[in-house]
Amino acid sequence: MALVVKKFGGSSVANAERVMNVAGRITDTYKEGNSVVVVVSAQGDTTDDLIALANEINPKHSKREMDMLLSTGEQISISLLAMAIEKLGFPVISLTGWQLGMITDSNYGAARIQKIQTERIKKELDKNNIVIVAGFQGINRFGDITTLGRGGSDTSAVAIAAALHADLCEIYTDVDGVYTADPRIVPDAKKLNEITYDEMLELASLGANVLHNRSVELAKKYRVNLEVKSSFEKVPGTVVKEEIKVERMLVRGVTRDNDVARIAIMGVKDEPGIAFRIFSLLSKHKINVDIILQSIGRDNKKDISFTVSEGSADETMDIIQQNMEMIGAENVTCSKEFSKVSIVGAGMVNNPGVAAMMFEALFDVGVNIHMISTSESKISVLVKKANAEKAVRAIHNKFDFTE
Amino acid sequence: MALVVKKFGGSSVANAERVMNVAGRITDTYKEGNSVVVVVSAQGDTTDDLIALANEINPKHSKREMDMLLSTGEQISISLLAMAIEKLGFPVISLTGWQLGMITDSNYGAARIQKIQTERIKKELDKNNIVIVAGFQGINRFGDITTLGRGGSDTSAVAIAAALHADLCEIYTDVDGVYTADPRIVPDAKKLNEITYDEMLELASLGANVLHNRSVELAKKYRVNLEVKSSFEKVPGTVVKEEIKVERMLVRGVTRDNDVARIAIMGVKDEPGIAFRIFSLLSKHKINVDIILQSIGRDNKKDISFTVSEGSADETMDIIQQNMEMIGAENVTCSKEFSKVSIVGAGMVNNPGVAAMMFEALFDVGVNIHMISTSESKISVLVKKANAEKAVRAIHNKFDFTE
């Protein structure tokens, strides 16, 4: 008799057969006596198709109208999934973002959840309905439709689980859990039975595409029991939680992220305030900066380099170039030839041997390291894109992932 | 400086090029200093595609979920049209049925408008925005999405024009006005410059597919100035209004409607209350009955026959057959081999010569009449489907449509 929130991604509901399959998974849980809330994404390529429609008419559309358009994708999914559950003979109702009271700010295209008015969902659960809700979308205080941006449906699911104090939030995806590395790159990568929020956070932000880090942050904040499972196979997944058994491997996984552009600003004055000027400028334009490196000053000059996502690279270059004088730089370059390869594990910072092992693995296969960044629970290096898969395999071999 | 409501149907916004064309028509009116509210239907085949998706999963879906699904069609149109207007550089905002406060009853699939909360539209007009609204859809008092059924977008447009006290409501369609007959059947059919609400009502309910009769009823009730125009050509259309000049042709048009099934109930007792039983039974099941004929009683028995739409025929037969005893009938049959051919013109009832001319035209070309029904402003006959086009042409030739 638990309250379970289940989230299914776009590929899980891509066609009629898969929608029926998902309906079966949902009603299995309901039949066991549980209350079930289901969060669904837009079907398969629907979002891409809608974006193409918009770009054909006006590539410079407002974000407000884009959210109006995109939100139809999940509305189609929820109604079709509800119809599939009706077919199986169970009581069901679908709710859009505005109907379920998903209140967000007005940052169209990347809105943040402010609160969830749970009255409607609770009323439907009290009527013993299976409740199918649209992920990714919300409504602002002006009554306009917003979308949550990348990873939005995962975030919707975790936020709803938190608001309803659900016993479990299951994220169904096309893989059956979180692996020590991408199995397409490392065939003997192992599935993790358990992982902590912090480790999952690092993995998510370092390119493991299983869960979006916004949703993991939210799960950590509200202590939501999260499980990543396969939509297609009925096997146990990976449980994300606060603490896991102590006797376990330090390094939990290896990731690769190709969505990296390196910006190098050369020849800035070696004086206080330069870095502040650059990064406050970028933050004003809402550009997320990842690894930042600053060279040691020489002849009163230094270089500052940092990485951004490839999608932000052109805008970043424009901003820097328009402000060369204010920054006082000689030159700025952008390179998209790098990938970021990382290892993740809680408490890594206290084990210097881990970094050495990682660098040794790269040296063994002759991969040059272009940037290094470390944190409490991860070590990232920038390597040439062409070397990234080789690097992941070498590192994965170096560490022992047997639990 | 007028307030104009414009309605564009699905074929007018079927692709990017047409959406841009419609955007141009809208901004032309806005540039002249008018306030503009635009009502749009779903693009081209979108509604049919969504119905197919639903039927693939569950042909017996609930109407509530179907409305959830179908309402995405107009939501896509309004956002794309708003983006097209943004491209032309004009201020614009799109609103769904629930955003514009289109309050309906809960009769999913065929909801009736109860009121329109115009605050949001007025606020956007005050900001000088062109307001693009979704036709066909509304919201009930439980916060669930409803659709208005056939002709819903026309009805939305007229209702909004009435609520805003608009100066004009223009219905753009793929023909350039109301004709004296379907030009595909009668090549020399003439476009009418003006027509009364009552005449338009008769034409609409008799198979002229230009305007749905619900919208004309509403326009008549609230005295909305209505004009039917072409989406593609910039030519004057047909103005629908209360009174038009007196010196004009009595017969305003000839229509053909193939969506007719004739039900004949044979051998019922010739006593009071039989017709009441039958038609109150059908009205309880929300079946619309059109022409009703009752034979003269003989041997204390009579026959009652009537027409319904083809879509209602099977349900009607089921209801009658399940109640044969209560009705006291010997036999019931259903035929779908008929079409309804009608002539329309205000004040026709006072000119018996008109009916005679119509029947003569049919006699001239050897077309047999199976049922006749007359009203204040129309005469309808049931003829074999195969003869319907010949009948329309013969009648159109008989009357002089030169204005």
C-alpha cells in the first residue's frame, strides 16, 4: 500500500505497442494495491518534430510561444497512455502541467519549479484513479505555459514525488540502471545496485545520460527514494539514496561528455578582478561555465581558459569578443575538439592515489591530458575527442568495479 | 479603429506557407489601426491524425481523454501562427481555450459554451497585442479540457465576437463566400453578397458546408456582423446580417446533403402519444431528428418515418428495436440511399409558387421525390443519392439567381 511515482521517457511511449506495454507496467503496480502517479514525456521524436515546425516558420520565435507549442507533446502522451489504461479496465485520469498545479517561474524554455499545488492529484488519488501527468511543463503566475528545459520530465517526477511524500520514485528509461561506464564504450561495464545522491549528481553532470542532475539535486534535497529501471525488461535497477554500505569501491563510474567547447582567453593582465569581470559577464548572460583554469602569470600576463557546452560556445565567443577591451585580453580562441572524461566516487578527495591511477591509465594508452579539474567526488580531464573512448576503456580497466 | 475577430480554418493554416499568408492577412488589418482577435482551428489533417493515434490504442477511449488529445491540435496552430506574426514584427500572444476563459458544460466532444471570461483577452488587447486564440476548445468547471464538436471553431469565433462586442467577425475559409449552390455541382452558381441569419441558418443545416449552424444561431442571437471570406484571395465575401435589401431573389440557394439516413417505423397504432414516445426516447439519447413524416392512418395503423445523420443511424435503430414493444410497432427499417436537396429563402412560405417550381424542375429531369419537408424559409426533398447532383442542377437552372 505505497504511493509510487513512475516516470516514463519519450522512447518508452514512442508507439502504440510501447504505450500498451507501459500501461501494463503501471497497472501491475496498481493491482498490488498501490497508489500510482505516472509522469510521461512527449512520444519519441515529437519534440524534435515540433521544433522543426517552428523553425520552418520563424527560427527566431519567442520562447513563450515555443513553450506553448512544445507542451502539446506531453499532452498527447498523457491522453494516449490514459486511453491505454482505460482499455485494460482501470480507472485513470490524465492531467496537464497547469491542471496538476505545477507552478514555475517565467523563465520560458528553462523554467524552475516554485511549488506544486497537489489538491487535484490528491483528489484523483482519493477517487482511486491512476493519475497520468505531463512531465516537462508547468504554468507561471500569469497563467502562461512554461517548460522546464533539459531533463524536465525527470525533474517533474521527483518534484511530484517530493510534494506528495511518495514512498518511491521510479525513473523508467531505455537502459536498466546506472553503469560504471557507458556499455557501448566499455562492454564489461557493470550495473550498480546502489549509488548515493552525490555520486549520481556527479555522474549526471559529467555526461552519464541516465538521470538529469536537476532531478538528482531535487531528490537529494527532499530525500526522495529514487530508482532507475528499464522500461522494457523487468529486472532490478539502480537505487539512488543517501547512504550505502561502507565496504565498497571508491570509484563508482567513468563518464565521457562530448558536449564540451574550450574557450581560451590569452594575454590578460595579471592583476586582481580579471576573472571576476569575465565570469560575471558570462553569468549575466546565463552561460554555465564548467572547468576553469588560469595559467601562472608571466611578464604580468596570464591566460584564462574554461569550458562551456557546445551550444553556448558561439554566444560565449560573441560576448568575449565584444568586451575584449574591458577584459583587456590579447586574443580569444574556441576549440570543440575536446571531450571530458571523468571518474566519480564519494570521498575521492581523501585518496590521492585515485588521481594517480587515472593519470597512469591515460599515460599507458598514450592519451594526452589538456585540462584537469577535481572536486570532492570527481576527477575530470579534457582529452582530444578522438581519444575519449580509448581513455574511458583504459580507466575502467585500471579500476576494479567488482562490488 | 474597429475590433475585428477573424477565424481561419484548418486548411488555411495547413502548412508553413499558408500560416505565413494568414499572418499577412492578420497584420494588414492590424496595421490599419484595428484591434484583432484571431480564432484558429487545428492544421489540415491534424485532428484526423490524432483520432487515428487514439483508435490504434483504444477505439473505446473516454471522451474526456479524447478532448485532452484533440485540443493539442489548435494549441499547435496558435503557437505557430503567433511565431509567424512575430516574424513580421508585430506584438502577438497566443491563448488556449482555458487561458481565454472559454467556459463550457461537461459534455465532452460536443460541449456547449456557458460563458467567456474576457479579462485575459481584453488585457492583451489593451497591451496592443494581436491575440491568437484556439478555437473548438474550452474548459469545464472542474478544470478539464472540453471540445465543442463539429463547427466548433466557427462557434468559438462568433461567441468571442459577441462577448467582446466586436464590430465584425470574419470567417475565412477555402471558398470565397456563400453560393447559390455548390459550384462543384453547379458551375454557374453565383456568390451571394448578402444573406440573412435565417437564410444562412437554413443553408448551414441543409448541407452548405461554409458555416456551421451553431455559429449562425449564436450570431443571430447576439447580432454579430458576420462575413464569410476567402483565406487565399483578397475579394469581398458574403455578409450575413439581420435585414437585406427588399428587392432581391426569393430563393437564395440550393443545397445537397448526403449525410442522411431514413428510418421508417411501420404499423404503429393510430392513437395519440406514439410520436411523443418515439421522439422523447431519441431525444433522451441526444439523437437529432430532422425531417419527420407520418402517414395518414388506415385500419387503425400508421407509419412514422424520419431522417437522422448517417452517424446516428445504427444507434437509432438499436434504440427503436429495443423498444418495439413499448412503441407498438410491427417493423422498422433504415435506408442510407437518400440525399436531401433543399432550396432556401426567407419568406418562402408565403409564395406557394416556389415549391411548385422546385417540384417541376425535378419532374423535368425525372427525379422521384421520397419525402418533403417545408419550413418558413426552406423546402427540402429526399431523393435517391444517385439523383442528387442532377436535382441540384435542375433546380438551380429553374430559378433566376441574378441579383
